[in-house]
Amino acid sequence: MKPNESAKTKCPIMNFLIHRVIDQQEPFDGTENRTRLGMLAGWISTALSVVLCLLKGWLGLVSGSVSLMADATNNLMDAGSSLIIALGFQWSRKPSDEEHPFGHGRIETVITLVLAIALVLVGVEVAKSGFFRLLSPKPVVAPLWLIIVLSATIVTKLWMAIFAKKLARLSKSHVLEVDAWNHTFDVASTLLVGVALLGSKLGWSAIDGWMAILVALFILGTGIKYARESIDILLGKNPDPDEMKAIHHEVKSISGVLDVHDIIVHQYGDLKMISYHIEVDDTLNLIHAHEIANETERAIQKNLGWQAVVHIDPVAISKKEKA
């Protein structure tokens, strides 16, 4: 997708920020623009999360709400994770070297795993604070001005979620997708805090603890989900079925290829390395067989945008037909 093809949103601030950093001559999901968009998301999120953490922390002290303090802690973790995102995209720009021949793209998956672990830890702490509040309920002070300020933080977080989702879609970055969901759950958790404050005004003091526990469940669920996905990628999970179909289609469309098997997909950030075996007629000379292999690699590169390495398996056609 080229930048001039459609990055506009209904928010002029988003449009300004996106077009301020991208290279207009490159696709959004190209290495350079992908890195720039990732760093933009990381630094913007870091700055806003620090502001929200300080603001909610102060509101929590004023009101005495444990769920609000838990939400402030969550925003503090958001700031740390967003900083890791910004630095991670910057580090991923490092070129390949002798120790890392495929570059540093997998640092994106490592960052996602770090974010997921951070979310789990925050979820546990938030759940603990909610449980202790249930054991000893305390009145919460929630004047109207505090509710208004809290509403403003929800609007801010909603903007951050939409912005991160937009950047994730443009850059096709999994880590930004995780960040977008994190902001989305932050919106939900802050809404629960608002429910707790309103409930406390009605005399339901225990609701503050229950809302803190619900916030924790949101956080824990997200953290566990993305931790599992990141570990799968690092361990080398099976390719997506749609990817397998695409690879089969591209390779078997080349004249001379009898079959393809032993497909392995290696993910390095935005770089995918595909290795596979092709079966060819064992009566072909080496030059012809080699050219068929090269054609399959070129087809993968041109139509799927992935780098490919192929191994040739000579097969007797008569035996192949009997099988």
C-alpha cells in the first residue's frame, strides 16, 4: 500500500503525524516506513501514558479509589511498554551482521512477549489490590469534577487506541496490533473505574474492589493471549493455512514442478524466509532443474514478497504417477 493510496483518517492530528514521518515514495509496510510508524506509535504512547498515569494517580489519591490507583499503575506500565516499542523499532533497523545474518527483525516478537509479560504482572497486582479492598471496603470521594476529568482520560485513551490500530493496519505490525488492543482494554478498564466511582457515590463501597478485579481480568486475558502468540512465533509455529495455500499455488504454477513439500516459514519481523522442497523430473539436466528452482523463488518474491530457499528432489515421473 503506497502512502498516497490511503492513509487519511477523520482526525487531522493523526493525518499530520502520519504524513510527517513517512517516506512518500515507499509502501507503508516497507521496512523503513514500518519502522518509522512503529517509533511514532511508541513515542506518542509513551508521552500520553505518562501524563495519564500522573493524572490518574493524583485523582486516585484525592478520591481514595483503589480501582483508580490500579488504573494509574496500568498506565505506568503502558508508558514503559510503549518506550520499549519505540526503542525496539529503532533497534530493529540495525542491519544484519555476522552474528545475526537475518537482521534484527525478531526483536519485534521479543518486544511483544515483554509487553505481554508486563500485562500479566500488572493484572496480578491490580487483582491483589481489588481483593484487599473487598476485605476492607473504604468510602470513595467522587465529586463531579473528578468524573469529568476521568471522562477526558477515556477520550484520550480511545484516541490512542484508534491511532495505534491505524498504524498497525498500515504497517502490518503485530506489536502495534497488541498495543492497540492494550489501549482498547485501558478504555474498558477506565470505564469500569467510572462505574466504581458512581457506585461509591450511591453507597456501594465494595464495588470499587470488584471493578479493580474486573480490570485485572481484562489485563490478564490480553497478556496471556499475546504471550502465547509470541512464544509460538519464537519457537517456530506452523505456517498459517492461507500462507500454505499461497505458497503451494505459487510454486506449483511453475512449469516443471511436480509437487512441493516440507514447507517451513521463518519470521523475522517484516521479513519472512520460506524454505521448501520441490519435486522435478529426474531426467532433467541440472541447469534446467536449477532454473525451475529459481523461477519458484522469483514467484514467491514477486507475488508474496517473501524470500525463498528451495531444495530440489529428483523424482521418476513414472513412479510419481503410480503413487
